[in-house]
Amino acid sequence: MRYQGFELTGKKIIVTGAGTGIGRAVAVGLAQAGADLALIGRRPEPLREVEKEVTAQGVRALVLPGDISEREFNRRIVSETLAAYERIDVLINNAAVLFKGPIEETTEEIWDNTMEINLKGTFFLSLCVGKEMIKRRKGKIINILSNCSFVAEAGIGAYCISKGGLLMVTRCLATEWGPHGVQVNGIGPAFVRTPMNDPVLSDPHFVEWSTNRIPLHRMGQPEEMVGAAIYLSSEAASFVNGAVLMVDGGFTAC
């Protein structure tokens, strides 16, 4: 008999930041694995393109443009996903922003924008979804973290701080919600070639340093995060809680 542990057919999964980069790759990969999706992002045009890729796999897609830093939008994500699919099996928190520059040039506006999306918005969306999962005593939340959740990187200080905070959100929710049947885990990419990372990838010194720092001596690709997302979304990870699966080419092993 074929192993069924990675089966996602019929799962209902929310992906934030689904229009580009890791979110786009993960959404398409989950669709290929059989999941129906709610696609969340600030710009409708990229989401519509992802919708075409997703539905081409023979699954359903719900497109919800908006900003997760807005609490009312978070509530609407939950209500409209439930109206369309009746339940939420998995939430993948991928939406994020990054500012590149010396930490002393971090303005209050940059700080607030970074924390509102990377940390606060993700936290409160998780609460909205988590309350529904607790009712069912079943669900999975996957936070896209970073090697910067563990290691400080010069020039992206606010981003590192926000991702460090999201690591603790992951652990706190896993601890409190585990008894309710809700698993909360993280995926930890290193430097991945995405549009969000364009500011750092345009710096040749940063690229040289980072590729030398990663034992595989190359950047990651968004599609290389898909396997981890499928695993943590599936029953194969039924006893995994409060963990971070590093997909970083060995960066944090050094």
C-alpha cells in the first residue's frame, strides 16, 4: 500500500503573501499536492496569476486581497474562508516586508511597518484562525521564519528583530494550543531569491558573503521551501509541534 502520510487532497489552506516569492511557490506546490487554497496578499494582480496556476491543478482557490496588518481584514479572511470551505486545516503565515539599511537609519515608520506585518499582523491573524481550530480541536499553523530568527544580520536589523519575535510566537502558540490539538511550527529559510530580497541581493558584497557562509555555496530558490510546507501541513508531521524546520543550505549548522 502506498504511504498516505503526505496526502493533502481536500485540505483547506490559507497562504499569506501568496502573490510572489516563497508564498507563490508554496501555494502552487500545495495545490499540486491536492489542497484547496485561500490566497492572501496586498496586490490583487499577482494573486490572480497565482489563482490561475492553482486552479490549473484541479483544486479550488479563493482570492482575498488585503493587508494583514488590518484587524478587520484578518477577521474577513477567516469568515470568507469558512464560508467557502467550511473549515481551515492549515494557515501558512508567509507575508513579510524587509528594509535594508544601517540600523541607525531605522525610522519609526519603518519599524512600525515591519512589525505590523511581520509580527503583529501575523500574530493576530493566527489568533483569529487559531480560535476556529481550537473549536475543532485540530489544525496546523506554519510560520515562515528565517535564519534571521536565530542569527543577526547587519543591514536588516528591523527584519531580524521581527523574525526573532515570530520565533517566540511560534513556540508560545505551540505550547498553549498543543493541548487543543493545534500544532504550530516554523520553516526557516536562509537567503532565497525572491522579490522581497531584491534590496540585499543587489549588493554584490552581501551575495558573496552569504553564499560563502552557506555550506551549499548558493542561494535558495522559492520552490525549495515547498517540501517543508507539504510535510508540516500533512499527517506525516502529526507529532511535530513547536519545531522549526531549517531549509537554509546549512547556514545555521555552522
